[in-house]
Amino acid sequence: KQQVADQKKAKFNQPEGDHITLLSVYNSWKTNKFSSAWCYENFVQQRTLKRAQDVRKQLLGIMDRHKLDVVSCAKSLTRVQKAICSGFFRNAAKKDPQEGYRTLVDAQMVSIHPSSAVFHRQPEWVVFHEVVQTTKEYMREITTIDPKWLVEFAPAFFRFSDPTKLSKFKQTQRIEPLHNKYEEPNAWRISRTRKRRN
């Protein structure tokens, strides 16, 4: 049964990452008229999808109240990736040449969780929702990004590096975090966020 569940789950996997995979699951549920039978067949928790539907309705209400237009990304998933990157820029990580990934903000070593849609792809740059510590520190809910988006959406945190002032290792990274001179030196670092343990 576990193997069948894994196969059903794998058909939703998107190369852009877990957030887009979740969007794909939601859209498939919507296409199937929010069917509970569809959830059962695809090993998806209907309660979780209903919670996502409620959050979507709340967001639509907020946008309506503020007279904001609701514009679909249609097939342009890059817009969704950029939106996620703009909100999770502090949780950016780059593939490490030796092993796993290194977060940009505090150089913490992390790995992609085995349940991730991108676990076998190992993209170069990612943002993640949270870090879960088990045998390793794993990133959960990952989306692939273009590193230029970090500079675009968080210019106070990131800038393009001056290649003449960097070591050869740093030259390959191209982006470096900035410190906020008006706060304590480590005030904005990712290590201050709470970690869950499984």
C-alpha cells in the first residue's frame, strides 16, 4: 500500500519544488470538483485541502476588501516562485560543493528532506519554509529559485558581489548577505528562528 501511495504522490511532483507540487494537488482536486473520492484514491487528506480552500477564500476576501485585482499566474509558475522567494528570502540556500546545501544567511549546513519533490534533482538554489532536525537538519517545503531574485526582492539583505574582492570560492557564489547596521550583528540571522524536532 505504501508503494502505491508513493506512486500516486510522485505523479504530482513538479520540478519547481514542493510549493508548486502542493498547488498542483490543489488544482487537481479542484478539477475533480473537490471530490472526497479523489482524495481517497490519491492518498491525500481532504481535511488539509479544505483548510487550504478556507485560506484561499480568506485571501480572496482580503483582496476584495482592499479592492485588489485577483490575477491568475495561469501557466507561468515563475510568478509563483518569485512570490515565494520574496517572502522566504531569509531561507535561501545554495548547493554546497562538498555535501548538501548551505544557507546564505548564516552558512548553516542543511539537506533536502527525502519527501521533497526535488530530492532527486538537487537544484543549485532554493528557498525553504522550515528546517526540521532529525538525524540531519532538513529543509522542508522547498522551491527552486534564480539567485537574481534574491537581489531583486531583498536588496537590503543581498547584493551582487564584487568579483575582484572575493576568494575563488566566494566568486562562484556571486551573492553575499548584508548586515543591518542599525541592529545587533546577528539580529536577522536565520539561526534565531525556532526549529522543530521530530
